[in-house]
Amino acid sequence: ETLRLSHNTGDTTTWQQGADKFAELLAAETGGEYEVRVFPNAQLSGGDQMKQAEMTGRGAIDLVLTSAINVTPLAPEMAAFSLPYLYSDYDAVDRTTAGKAGDKMEEIMAGHGIHILAWGENGFREVTNSKHPITSPEDMQGLKMRVAGPMYIDVMNDLGANPQQMQWTETFPALQQGVVDGQENPIGAVIIPQRVYEVQKYITPWHYSYDPLFLGISKAKWDGLDDETRAQFQKAADEAMAYQIEISREATAEGLEYLKEQGMEVYEPTPEDLAAFKEATQPSFDKWSEEIGADIVKLFTDEANAQ
Amino acid sequence: MADIGAGGLMVGLFFLFLALRVPVAFALGLSALAAMWQLGFGLDLVGDLLSAGIAKFSLLAIPFFILAGNLMGKLGIADRMIRFFRVLVGGLPGGMGLVGTVVCLFWGAVSGSGPASVAAIGPMIVKSMEEDGYSRAFAAGLVSTGAAMSIVIPPSIGLVIYGVLAETSIADLFIAAIIPGLVCGALMLCALPFGRVRNATATKALSPNPYPGLSYGAALWRSFMDSFWGLMTPVVILGGIYSGIFTPTEAAIVASVYALAVGGLAYRTLSIRGLYECLADSAAGSSVVMLVVAYAGLFGWVVTVDDLIGQYSGALLGLSQNQWVILAVIMLVVLIAGMFMDAVTIMFICLPIFLPVMRELQWDPIWFGVLIMVNLAIGLITPPVGINLYVAANITRLPLEKVARGALPFLLTSLIGLAVIAAFPGLTRVMLP
Amino acid sequence: MRLLLDQFEKLVCAVLLLLMTLLGFANVVIRYGTNQSLAATEELLTGGFVLLTVFGAAIAARRGEHLAVELVTDMLPAPLRRAVIVIATLLSVLLLAASVWFCWQLLVNQMGNGMRSYALGLPLWWYSAALPFGFALVLIRYVQAALRGRDG
Ligand code: NA
Ligand code: NA
């Protein structure tokens, strides 16, 4: 049987590599009984990145590899992952996806008809701009920032910036001509593959918000599988996403060096700088915690802050 | 392959429906639905695909540039502009055909969308070319082709997408595409001698100087002052884009507001009734195009899912070891795809197949990108799905076939342009450091 | 009342396009001139664009502006041509009816799953609510134009 897997990005990204890995492992695990055909660029949903998950939920698509931010229109609770300065490092991230917070999100997505097989990584979102190095919240004052969603609009307003929602296809020329001064995105997933360094001079890896990927299967499909096959799917998914996280973190680590070679100026914020950013964005954190639900956010903060 | 598959069925049905005089948009939709039925996959996605096909921000330039074009026509702005160009170069060989080509290329630096350009400048060019003795169909063909260069000459959304997919500098692509765009435009001039149905100089259909009694210099000054605010349109739009005040898509909105302001404040030709008709006409004109885009989205979806291009291009690429043959095959595949689908869909489907070939043969990715873009521009003027032809048919009230026939000479010059750029890769490197 | 029925889609389109123009322009002015922007402009414009497209398609359907290739039918003898035109009209009606149905399904799905829009967090079905009705109106106008009879 051939299953169709839909994901958001192009065919050279770590998303595609993770999806290909899953296809390869699943075919091996099941002795070729299940094959996966990967559709990049949200082709199955006509290019709409937000709709893939919902289509999977009602069984129109078999598998989906998407990021938490892209399913917030369907499951607003998933925004918890990207609360500003929720995470201080990768360990904190891994504790939540492996722990109660991850379980809770899996339960919520099951309610939308998607069984989450495993978590992957889109990465921490970092800020770039063409005006000046960003070392403190004051440096954000008045900068025209392209952002991708409502929470980031609030966060940018907290920092005194001037947020603007814009499609990605518009963003590159807008950055080039200076319609907007800056943008924020993960290094490995966007800033390098989308060549943002061509039109931006300064980057501050301020780790202000995180976005995980997940590999999900339509619940209808999942419920129809026997236990043995389920175990094979699970094994393939776990290994494929572990691999995706590994290559994504490598790409990010090497990414800053690469961006320097491309002429970007990197400002590595000190712990004091980060504390200042965190404090400045607290109002958004509180507002969105309330929106998401205090009990859910507590699951995240408990595990993120556990040592 | 024993049977033709869902994709083959779809293409066959599409032509059948077209022959039966089903509107192109509906023929696309019907054949795609039949293919989904055959595939047993996709029918429960149709509603989402239709709405996603329309709800694309980059297409939003279409209704606004149509509105701007309509307003400029209705409020007399276009007339005055054309009068100036008539005095300026209308006396040279080619007359208004030359003027129209130049205006199209100039507008390419303003607009990133082919159909939006036809809508914005088409009405005034076609009208004045007709007065100069050209046939209306020929003029519509010229505008369709000249406006297609909007996706080659920067700003170009197509080149942005190519740059990302091919991991190539977008800024370099923008610069590299300028000369090839101008080359294609210059080649268009070769077709001009074949477009006049009346001998303009004999009938005095259009005198280069519409101000009797005034000398060239005085007439030029007079027409310049008359059309000053209209002539400022590209200046305002280009200035706004290149100084970072608005994006290329927003430029279409600004152009509409600017036309309203000039008509309302400077020329005082704006009326409530006129505005109402203009708004409704623009919505209808944009919808004729957008309905084709929406149903073509279903069609393109089936092409993707059934892997129609992958199946056949794989076999075609295996035909030869000669890289020029391979390039010709790739260009042919894009040309054929361009007959049915929009540029963005084609890039997403074809480039993952062609880019590895490009790297394998060590072709210059910038040159290859420009070639693809010129080829996709040609797709805007090839029937049965040539969006620029549709807009031109809509604004000139001509049947689609007539416009397509009018565009035929320019299709040939564009194919020659494509061959020239393929043969001389240096053309893309002239302006690059 | 008759005027309203007659001009319904034209009125909708004119008001919609004017509002979209003003909103888009206001965003540019405010973003450039102040430290603010109407951050969700894009979502509203895109939502409006979908409505504009279906209702504009109704205007075009009524005027018989949806482009068809007449090359083949023009070569047929008159009675056969008439028959072909009837078939083409029925096929078009079939597609439009299917579009109404599929957009209705979209609406029902969106009302059921509670999806919200990305920028403003509005129920997504608000943006799709007019789609099935829009396509239904296109169908009606298309049939009206066909009954009124074109040159045939
Ligand atoms: Na352009
Ligand atoms: Na075409």
C-alpha cells in the first residue's frame, strides 16, 4: 500500500530528509508492504500549509509532517511550544516533548483525528535585520518586523517594534527594498535555505521562540492497523525523527559560521541580554498563557524548568 | 502502461470539453474532477483546493492592477499618457507598436505579474495601436507578450521562487534577467511590420502630432504638461517599490488610489456612477482570470499527484547524452506544461526533476533560471491556458482564438529570444560583477 | 427590490473592492508614516479576494464573459451547433453544481473542526461562508444567460 505524506517545505530541507528517512525505514520494517510517497511544498493541500493537518485529521491525507505553529489554527494549544522564552536550551525542549506536555499535545491532536507518531524539530527562531545589531530590547524600537502569526505580533509590540504580517513570497523583496527591516525564523530551516542572508546584515541568535515538528498519521488509518504493524510504524517514525532532529541541530550549529562567511554580523547575546529580552516579552507570555490555558502552560513550564 | 491513467484521461477530456465550447475554466475543473474520481483520491479536498487556489496574496495584484487600468482608462489618464508618447516616438517606424512595446517593458519593472500588467496598460496601448492602423488582435497579442516580460524583468515573484528552489542568489537573478527581458522585447519589434491592417501614413489614421499647428518641441511640452500626473504613475510606483515604501503587490493598490486621486483632484473626471461601474467591471474582469486559476489549481493538483511530468520527462531525459538535446527536451517540457498550468505550479512540479540534471551537467544556475523564466513567460501567451491572453480577450472584447492568433508572431519572436539566451549564456552575465 | 436582485453581485463587488483598496492603502500609509501597522491586513485582503472572485464570476457569467474556444463549434452546421451548446451548458452547470456542493462541504468541515484564521483568530468558516452561495449565484447567472440565448 502506498501512503501519501504531505509536508510544508521544499525538497532539499531537513523536513524532506526526515520524511524520506521515514519512507525508507517503514519500507524496510514492513518488508515493502507500506510505501510512502512524499509531497513537499504542501502540494496536496494546494500550497496551504495550515490545512494539511486538518485534511489528515479527516482522513483525506494519510500522513503529515508539519510544525506546531502551522497547526495552531486547528489546535490553538499547540502555541504553547512557541511561548516567548519558554525554553533556555535543547534539553528543556526534549524534556517537554518526551514528557507530560508532549503527551497532552498528543492527546489534543488525537481529538482532531491525528495520531502523533514522533516529534521532530523546526528550531529556535532568531532575529535578523538590516539596520543595526540587536543587543537589547531598545534596539528593537521602531524596527519594521515581518512576523508570521498573532503571538509574534504581540511579542514584537512588547519590544517596541512595528510588526507586519506578510506572505513569504513577498518577504524577500520586502527585505531587499526595505519595506520591512527585519524578520525572525529558524536558521537551519529558513534563514539559510531561503537565503535571507542576502538581504539582511545582522543576526542575533536570541532563541526567543521554539517550533517543533511532528510526524502524524490519520487516526482512521492508525486505528485500522494491527499491533505488529503499529510497532513497525512507531519504530520507523522514532528513528526518522531522531535523525531529523540530529541533522537539524547540526545544520543550525554550523549555520552561524556559514552566515558569518556570507557577511552577516552575529551578536551572541549574554545571559543578561537574554534576561532583558525575556522580561520585556513577559506581557505576551502571560497573555498567551491565559489564551492557551494555564494548566497546559504549567505542564510545559514545569518540565522546561526542571533540572 | 496498458491504460492511459487518470492524468491522460484528464488531458483528453479537457480537450474534448474545450471543443464542445465549455468555458476554459469549467473544462479544467470538469476534467480534473473526472480524474480525481478515477484516482479515487482528492474529491474530498476539492473545496479546500478551490479556496486555497484563489486565496493567494501574490495574485491579489490582479484585481487591483485591473482596477488601476480601468480607472486610468475611464478617467482619461491613459489617453493623455498615450498622447505624450505619440508625440515623442510615434513618428518613428512602427509608431504605436513601438510605443506599446516600450511601455510594456517599462511597466515590467513596476509589476511582477503578467496578467496584472495586461490589465493595467493593455487598454490604452490597444486603443492607440488600433488608431495607428494595427489590427486589434495584433495589438492584443503585442500587449499579452510584452506584459509577459513582467515575470522576467525584476521584480519577479517567479525568480524569487526559482532562487529558493535552486539555492541561487535572488538578487543576482534579478540583475541577470534584465538584458534577456530586453532582448525578447527588442525581438518583438521584428513582428511589427506584419501587424498593420491599414497603411497609417496613407490614411493618416494617427498623426504623430495631435496638436495641429504646434511645432514638435511645443507639442511635446504641451502633451507632457497635459499628461504629467499620468506619466508620474510609474515614477510613483517604482519610486515606492525601490525606496521600500510598499511591496510589488501593494503597488497595485497604490496605483488604484493614485488613479483615483488624479481623476478626482487633478482632472476632475471622477463620478460616483463611473467609479461604481469601474469597480464592478474590474471585479468581473479579475474573476474571469481567477476562476481559470482556481480550476487550473485542481488540474495542476492531479498532474502532481499522478506524477504526469515525472513519468514522461524521465523517459525524455534518457533520450540522449548530448546536453543541448537534454536542454531542448527540458525547454519543451516546460513549454508544454506552460500551455496548461501557471508558472508557480510548474516550478514546484518540474524544478525538482530538472535541477539535479542542471547540477549534473554543471550548467550555470542563473542562466538556467532566466531560461526557465522566459519559458514560463511564453506560457502566459500559449493557449489553451494562457492567462495573459484571457485578460487581453477580456479587455478587448475579442474571442480568445483571435487574441491567440494575434499573439502568434510574438510567440515566434519569444521562442527565438529563448533560443538566443540559450545559445549565449553570457547575456545573463553582462550586468553581473 | 428588483433593482437589488438585479444589481446584487455588482453592489457586493463594488463595495468589497473599494473597501479592500482603502484598507490596503491605509496599511501602507500607517506602516510608512507611523510606528504602527495594521498587521492583519493581508488576511482580510485575501479573505475579501475570495469573495470578490466568486461574486465577480457571477457578473461575468451573466454577461457571458467566461471565455470559451469557439473554433470547433463555429465549423458545425447550425442544428448540430445548437445541440453542442446545450451539452456545453449542461456540463458547465454540472461543474458549478459540484463546486457549490464541494464548497458547502468545506463550510460544514470548517464549522465542525473549529479551525481559526491565522492572523486574527476568527472562525475560518466566516471567510468561506459565502463560497457555496457565490458559486450558486454563478450557476444561476450562467443559466439565465444561457436561457436568454446568445447568438447560438
Ligand atoms: Na517585473
Ligand atoms: Na499557456
